[in-house]
Amino acid sequence: MLGLVLTALGGLLLLGSRLPGLGRLPGDIIIQKENFTLYIPITTSILLSVLLSLVLWLLGRR
């Protein structure tokens, strides 16, 4: 069961990079200089955490 969940999460991460807006939400910090880029995905991390918590809560209700 855990293997299936991890495989599904990996697939979502691969597909998530192709979705418009994911990773570029308001609240995500991007600092770009000449040779330097700093990306801090605060809002994206919170959103993924809430979704993962919901999935794990639903799986744990069994």
C-alpha cells in the first residue's frame, strides 16, 4: 500500500511541474540575480501538505 502511495505521489510531482501555476503561486518567493536563483515555495508547500494530510487522514480512517 505504501509503495502505491509513494508511486502516486511521484507521478503527481512529475505532472505537477507541467501544470500552469503550481510552483508559481502567490506567496512563493523567487529571487533572481545574474548567476543566482533562489526559489522558496512557501504557498506550494502548504498546499501540498494540506492535500497529503487529507489523503493520509482518509487512508487512516479504515
